[in-house]
Amino acid sequence: MYNRTRVKICGITRVQDASHAAARGADSIGLVFHQASPRIVELEQALEICRILPPFVSVTALFLDEDQDWIAQVVHRLRPDCLQFHGRECPEICAAWDIPYIKAIPMGSTQNAVEYAAKFSSAQGFLLDSNAAGRLGGSGDTFDWSLIPADFDFPLLLAGGINAENVAAAIARIRPWGVDVSSGVETAKGIKDPGLMDHLFREIRRGDEYHERHEKNDD
């Protein structure tokens, strides 16, 4: 049975964008807590966003080489469902918070994604992005999907320039557990567009329906 593609809309900064994403079927809302990011959300605003989310929509808090005191503050006040580490964090730092976490793999500089992932045995999954090590995603750039090893036997979240124009092809080719979208549904950094989100979710459903038909035909 083909599993539908899970969706995280990342870099949310406004209540209305979180509400629209959840209504269209987002599985997770990504909130950025990296101080240098143009998509950073203040803690009070993050709490407002969390309050309006319906049941079963998770909150993912994103960090990049942050001070541990800042991570602790976010964890204590926000109580996110998942942490996402996007920098050079070691496995011990990622696992220290007793919260499921995702580790981003910077495909712009990583030579062997399987070896990279193997170091983070406690991770819930891995987000493959187009950035280089030490740099945040959300650039809108894709990476060469052929760089994803055929033996990458971990839950895979595909990021890096995913939008309505390429998401169905990404699902068809990669068959990821989920996709992570930020710039692909924006009119400006941190400002999501309802029409772009609607288009994205339609194309994700189209990609999933394609696989469901083919699996039924194979049976």
C-alpha cells in the first residue's frame, strides 16, 4: 500500500499562514529559531501560532548551531513535537532534549549521505537539503536528486527548492516519506501565499495518486 507523502511547511511566521497550511493538509508547521534567519519567529508569536493549530498538526522547531540555553528556552516555553537541527550539531546535542528530532543533511557539501546519517542513529528521520554545511536552507535552490544514494535506508524528507512545479516529479522519482517546503510557497521570506500553498497540495495529491494507480496496476 502506498503511503501518502507527508508535508511540512517551514518558515512560518504568521498565524494566518499556519492556519491555511493546516487546513490544506500540512502534517507539520516549521518554526525557525535561528537568529540570523530572515524567517525567524519570536517566541510569543510562535506560541500564538501553536495555539491556533488543530489536532494532529505537529510543530517542528528549527535550529542551526544555536546556544544550548536558547534551545532550552524554546523547548521549555513552546514544547515542540519535533526538533530539526540544520547545522554542525553533534549527535549528543541533538538527542539531549528528549524530543524526537530530524537532522538535516547538507547535500551541497556532503559526499556520503548514508555515512552522515549513520552517525545520528537516534534521529527520527533526515532532511536532505541543497545547502552546504553550516548554512541554512530556504534558498529556493534544488540539488541533483541523483546524489541521493539508492541505499539510503532512512526516513527521507526532501527539501531544497520544492514547489508546485516540481513536487509531483520529486514524489515520482524519489518517493520520499515527506517534503519540506518554505520558499516554494512564499511571496517574500516568511510570508506564505495561500494560492501557492493550494497549488502545492494539489500537486502533492497528484503525485500520490500516480503512485497509488501504479501500485494497483502492479497488483
